[in-house]
Amino acid sequence: LKFDASGAGVVSPSKPTFASPDQISTASLGSSVSSAQATAVAPDGSVYVLANVTATTTGTAPAGGQDVALQKYDSTGKLVFSHDLGSANSASGLSLAVSSDGSQVAIAGQVTGSLSEGDKVNDPTGANSFVAVYDNQGNQVWNQQDDGLTPNQANGVAFGADGSVYVAGQSQTTTTTQGPQGPSNSFLQVFSPKGIQVANTQIATGGPNTSNGIAVDGSKVYVAGVQNGHAVVTEYDLSNPKSPALVASRDLGSLNG
């Protein structure tokens, strides 16, 4: 859905039935889209959608029943492209970011088993985090999968000014199966503009711990998440990308379950 945010109550000539006064347009994502996980607007007004899909762009079912698609719509709501992640097994998209100049788009989430056909992972049935970067034409530039203790997942992704990619997420602490309240580590990962992981920093342990939101301001990165039941925001200095330095932490209080 696209809205006029000026508060002027603009009425579109193609206003959808039952739309609010300031709603400009509606675009259908297609019957294969089971959920829209995230959206982001590029500098040129185009809109990117991260979707979980039950059918690929060719109409076939994904290998694991669900794949991730990156869709781009122009400023009028017309579909420009829809590209599948192409995972070898089931995948879920969780976060989306557009670079400040609009030249690249990053998506992140979780994939069961290997990300690409033929890849080998430690736990073929376990879920790992992934991050993938595309250019603004939908061509994949690079992708990475975190083949660590499962389950782990990437919950947030952001670009730096130089094209570096920052990922926030959570991972299992032991090889045994844990429930939702079991121990987990939150992490901050740094990838170079070419997709090489240069840092993997543990934020909190003892769990359950998660890192969900991430924002970049120059050489500073802010991560929001949950640490032992409390909402916490942490600030890191990335003057040295290989060694993120904790600058400050703000405990926003207990979430009371």
C-alpha cells in the first residue's frame, strides 16, 4: 500500500475501493507470496519487498516448501522484478536494507540446511542465518551462510557508507536442542563490501538473548535486542571493522515476559 504522508488527504484518481482518503495505490504481491516480511524505499522512490514465497518465479515449488524472494516495485506500484534466493532447502526472510545511494539491497534471514545446491553444512537439518546482497537490477552480488551451532538466524541487516554490511542476530549456545527460553547468544557480524566476514562479535550470553534492530551512523553501529528478559540498546565503534568496540549500553528495562 502507498500513502500520501503530507496529511493533505490527497485522493488518487485510481483510489482502491474502501481505501483511506490518503491512500494512493495498492499493489498485489501475487498468490505465491505467503508473507511480506519487510519493505524499504530506495532514493528513487522504488520499493523493495522481502517476501516468503511458496512458488518460485518459474511457478515451481521450492525445494523445501518455502523460499525467499526479493521484489522491486517502481514508484507507481508496478512490479519491476522478483528474484528468488534459490535456497536448496526451506528459507525465511527476516530483514531488508537498501544502501544510501540505492545501488544495492541486502536481505537476511534463516535457511534450513544448505543455502546453495551442492553446499555441505555441519547440520543438514538445522537452521542457519544467511545474508545476501543484490544490485538494484536484482543480480546477486554475494551471499554468506553462517554454518555454526543451530539454530541461528539473522534478524537485522544494515549498510555502512562504504558498502560494508552489518548483521544482527542470535545463535544457539550448545549442540543440544533448546526451547524458546533456552540459552542463546546475540551477535553482531561485519561483512566487507565484497562479502568477506571480517568480524563476528558476541553481544550477550546466558540468555535468552537476541539482537533484532540495527542502525548505522558513520562509524557507529547501534543494536537493539533482548538480554536476559530486558530490552537493551548497545553502541559499537567500528573505526576498526575487524574489532567492534563496545562504547555504551542502555538497559530499557524488563519486558515482563
